[in-house]
Amino acid sequence: MSNRDAIRRAYLLTSDTDLWPISRVIYDLPADRDVLSLNAFCCKPFEHKRKSYHMIPMSNIGARISTWRNLSDRSACTSLLD
């Protein structure tokens, strides 16, 4: 595996300072998932410009680097900000 492939497949987990992962098993990315979001359905949807969006808590979200890059693509977010 090349360094580029290793970086693309690396797993990155966000966390608040008071919510450090205490058990790796809980935070491992399942093989059939691209994103891990614990307690993802705790919040109600919100509306912006007459469209409904699912609010995801930012406490712990994990994904491979390649998925984070796709999620943070500026061109994909531009229409939301206009």
C-alpha cells in the first residue's frame, strides 16, 4: 500500500474535550459504513431556505480521510451558503 493510499484510508475521529473515546470498539468504523456518528438521531431536523436538514451532533464523528474530503468539498457547500 502506498503512502497516499494509507492516508486516504486513515480514520479520523472528532471529539469534544470532555468526550474522549474510552473504548476503541465503540468508535471503530463498521465495514459497511462510510461515517460513524454516535447518537446521530438525538436532534430534530432544521430548515434553511425551505429545505429540511438532518442535524448531526458534532461530539464524535468518525470517517476515513477520503470521506472527510468528500464531505468538506467547498463546491458541494456553496449552494447552501448562497
